[in-house]
Amino acid sequence: MPLSAAGQRWDSSDAVFVRQLMEDFADESVREIVILCSAQSAKTLTLLCLLAWLIAEDPGPVLWVTSSKQEARKLSKSRLMQLLERCAPVAAKLPSDRHMKTSLEVYFPGAPLVIGSAENPRDLQSTPYRYIIMDEARSYPPGAVEMLNMRFRAFSHNYKKITITTPGLDHDSVHRAFLDGNRQHFETQCPCCGHYQELLWKEPGDKGGLKWDTNDITRPGGKGAPYNFDELLKTVRYECEYCGHRITDTLDQRKFLSGHGRWRPHHRSAPSNIRSYTWNALLPYWANWGMQVREFLTAKEALKWNDHEPMKKHQTETRGLPWEERLRYLHDEKFLDERMRDYDPFKPWLEGAVPLEKRRFLTIDVQGAGGRHYYVVIRAWGIGGRSRLLYHGKHWNIDEIRQLQRDWEVHSDNVMIDAGNWQAEVFQYIIDSGYHWKAMKGDEVPFFRIEGQQRMFTVTEVDPAIGTALAGRVRPIKLWVFSKPATLDRLKTYQHGLAGDWQIFPGVSEEYRMQVTATRRVEHDDPRKGIFGKALWKSSRHDHYEDCERMQIIGAVANDLLSAPVAGLPLFDSQGNNFNNGN
């Protein structure tokens, strides 16, 4: 029986991708089905069809779970009751007693149907069910999915649980349930060469995938300018990754892809009684590709203003993928790819036969949450602002860092450690180094004025024994206080390729990428002080590696490595202190 979906006449012959999961539901050996897919992909319609089948063919107690009581009533009145009354085999079993048929409970013979909400624990407890249908499970409160898993224990030999939802967060309860199954992806058949492939969003330089043109017509103002979407949508197409055939964004072409394909499992060692499926909005033929492209480009623009919600919605509801927190910083990480060079950090840094490295700094950011730990960056510096990342890592013991210093042959004079917190502990590390390590502390001032000049840092002396009986009786430690805004200005200049040659290697971790792009400029208004549109640096997440890189900047400035030094002259800091002369 054709049913309505998203304003279209829905026919399984046009959307063959839903047929297999319906067959799995009827398979007596299959106990659990998990489906992660895009919004408006016939999710609820598929569940309604399965419900009608089980009432007519294999009845048993059914619990249909929605995210809220309001959603339960809306589903019942707008769709569910209409289907039950229009499907002849099901309508024949509808009870005539109105007390046996309410908006949230229908007592079919042998198949009592209850529509409950995940926000109400009473709906999820006590009564056993043979069938549990979990609709949009990503919106359930914490613990609801686990509680529902206990409701079919009385039917352990023949229960069925089906979960169908747009994804939520990466590795949440529904995503983990999908990963437990055989992870089937639908592959469509190219109408030209006949090869099978999954419909995917890919990077611009990759073969195949959804494509559109960016040129003087679709983006008249060039990079950074607004798109002319009327022109851009005319260029949207899907390209076969094998033969390059262009499939246009038309209803008949999209219907062909939806109706010609196969499922391929990606986890063949999964339990045979658990099946899982996933697809995105490129697959259902009623979903226009051009509108999805516009949604994506608009979401990318919103990221520039630190609004990640449109991208999160696009990722989960259009691409059918779980949301990873790192994706909210997509725009920040892209420029790092341009700083990536293919080099071996363990080999000498040469240009021809000429060694470029002049200094090697090891910088340490000290943290205490979850136990004392340390973020470390080792970077080699040449002259003229050229630098190369050699190592980054997180360590839980100061002895590991001392060994790291030896392994990477970093002179003790070139080790800098954050002394903003746990000063007594950090000062002891410096004393243990023979007063060679440098104590560093960031300050929010834009600069320091020294002898009429604006400087990025200043050096003061502190008593490491202050507050103890030894106060005033031990050698003082030099504390290098630096401007956070000034070092960020310089670091971002190098990261964006506007000066120098700031390099990273291809194997940098995602944590490093996220943290060194943690801070961005925002406009700040303070009407009480008459300040409007002032640009400030603001960190939106952990920035420990970025702190390490800021200290690297201070080391480079103090050694005059951001410009070519005069041959034969020693390297001094801005106050005349020789950086590599025991403080």
C-alpha cells in the first residue's frame, strides 16, 4: 500500500534501501535493529509499517517510545491512528470498546499497544513487552535506553527491539548500539558504469561525491564573498568515483539511485542477531541535494561567528553522522593543513646541506585536574621566524619530561615551564635544574613598556621560599612575565602563514590541532566603560598546547630568532638578559 512521506507518494520499489531492514524485522533470528539516519528519511513511516505488520502477522505486547508525552500524543493523533484504521488487516482487529482504544493505548487481541515517553520513568518500568520501538532515541534522557533494555526479559526467546533515530553525540548510547551491530551502509549503482558506491560528502579534491562549482558565476566576489545560490544550485551533481559520470539533482535521477543498490556490512564479526543500518539525506529520493549544499555552506559561515549549531544540525540530521565536539572548530583547524610539511622530526633540519636549526625549545604547561600532568611541546627554530614542530605530548610525571629533554637533546637553558599555578612546585623544578629552566607566567596586559619601548615580556625576581622559614635566604628565581595578547598575535600570524614558516608534521594529534586553535578574536562591548567593538582574544576550549606554543614565541623573541641576528653578536632578551646564560 503506497503511503505518504515528506509530501511524496512513497513506494518501496523507489526506496529499495528500506526493504532489507523490513525483512530483518520479520526474520525470527534477528533480535535487535539499530538505524542511524538523516532526518526526513521515512523513519517514522518505516516504524508504522513494521507496527502494522506485527499486529497483523506476529502479535505481541508493544511499547512505542517517543521522547516526550507531547510527542506521543502528536504521533498518535497525526499518523499512528490513521494508519491503524486504514490498514485493512489491522483495522479488523481494532477493539470496538472505546475504553480499549485511547490515544496512547490500544488493546489489540494478543498485542496491546502502549505509546509512552522516555521522560516518564513509569512508562519504562514494570510491564514486560515483546516489541519495543524506540523512535528518535537520541532525545531520550540519560539512562532511558538502558532502562528499556530490561523490559523484554520475559520474552528473551522471541523479543524484538528496533531503534531508529537521527544520530546524537559521538559514542552516546544509540551510537554505541549501532556500532555493536553489523554496520550496514547502502551502496547505490552508477547508471553509467554499474559500479556500486555509497553516496557520500567528500572533500573538494577527492574523486566522486557530491560536487558543486565555485567560480566567478557562483561566487562573484571570490573567496570569502557570499555565494550566488541561484547559480550555484544549478551546478550541484553527484559524480561517480569510478567513471566520473555526473548524476544531476533531479527527481528521476535520485529515484534511480534510491531504487538500485545493495547493503554492505562493515562489521562482519558482529552478533548475527543484531543488525544496524545507516544512511544520509543524499539517499532518499525526495531530499533535494541542492538545498543540502546550501545548508552546509550556510553552516560553515556560521562557524566563523562561533555558532556551531547549524553545523551540528547538518552533521546529524543531513549527513546522518554523530556529532563530534571537534567539528564545531572545523573552520579553525583548516588553516593548519597549510602549515603541514612532510618531514621527519627525528632527522636534521637541512636546506640542502645547510642546517637551519638555531635553537630547540621545550615548553611545559602544568595542569592539575585529574592529577598533576604536563603538556609538552618541543620545537626547533631557525632565523626569520622559521620553526618546525618536533614533538608534542601529555605526561603524568616530571621525570618523564626530564628524560624527554635528554632524548631530544634540549639544553636546560631552553626549557620553559608555566609558573602561573603551583608555583612552589614549579620553582623547585627550576632549582633542581640548577636554575637553568625558565619560569614563565602569562599576563593579560597588551605589552610592557621598558625604557620607552613596548615589549612582549619582562623579567622579575621572585623568592622561591616566600612564606617559609627560608624566605629571603635562598637564591631568587627570575620569572619571565609575558603578554598573552601579544604572543597570541604573533602566534596566529605564523599559524596563518602571514609571516615566517611555522611548520607541523602530518602525524599531529587531533587534541593538538584543537588546542592550538583554541583562541580566536571576538568583539567585546562594555557600555559602562564606553568600549564598543574592542577585539579580544577568547579561548573556547582547552588551550594547553597553545600555551606551550606561546612560550615558544617568547623563547624565539628573546633569542632574536624572528629576524636575522647580526653575525658574531650574542643573543639577548629585551632587557639585555642573555637567555642562554643561566637565567
